Amino acid sequence: MERGIMILLSRLNGQQIALNADLIERAEATPDTVLTLVDGTKCVV
């Protein structure tokens, strides 16, 4: 089984999260970076 690449991100409050890069559907550059995941969840980093 092949594993996806995990990326380390920092939320606006400084909390760090690891996210599987395969789950990212779209990245938007607003004043903050908004990631939309394949399930529709949005994550501001």
C-alpha cells in the first residue's frame, strides 16, 4: 500500500496540523490561504 505525502501546516492560531496532500482539492490565495478538501471541508492556514 502506497502512502500519501503529508504536509505540515500552521493554522492562524499557531496550531500545527499534518494533512495528506491527496485530500486537497483546491487552494485559494485570499488574504489567508484557504484549502478545500475533497469532502468539501475548508481549512484556513
